[in-house]
Amino acid sequence: HAGASWRDLHVPWPWVRRLHRLRGDIASSPDAAAAIRAEVLARPGTLTIIALGPPTNVANALADPEVAAKTRRVVLMGGALDGGRLDLNFMSDRAAARALV
């Protein structure tokens, strides 16, 4: 994850490129991963994590083996699993996507 940013991506849609020129790169928050860890540990075996955006914070939270073991299920929105095209969520953090799939 270190050093990767949206500038490393090939984004074919002009409106997305314009959006990033306006906003710049926004780092993921360690607070989000900590919140996921805390909720999973407080309710072991009961939570399903649904990630509708880039999977960075989910991957950071589940890097802890105890949290991974106590998470009921993870649902990701990220494109085709058959080698087809990835969507912007998986392209945003491919290492996190690989860690979770």
C-alpha cells in the first residue's frame, strides 16, 4: 500500500480523472480499520462486513488473525473473479483486494 495512489491507476473515464484533480489523493484512515476491529471483537462471529468501496480499511482490519477468525463473512464489490475487468474499487488498492479474495 505504501506509496500507491490514484496517480498509479489507469482511469479511462474523463470525469473521474477531473474529480481526482480537484480532490487529490485521500489517505485511508487507521481509525476506520480500528473501528472495524473493535466491532468485530465486540460481536465475535456475528458481523458480516460489506465493502462497497476500496477494500483498504477492511484488509487492514482483517490483517489481524483474531479479527479475521471472528468475522462471519466479508462481501466485496470489486469486479469479475474470472479474470475479467476490475472495477475502480479493486483498482484503487489491488494489494488489499488480493489479501481479501
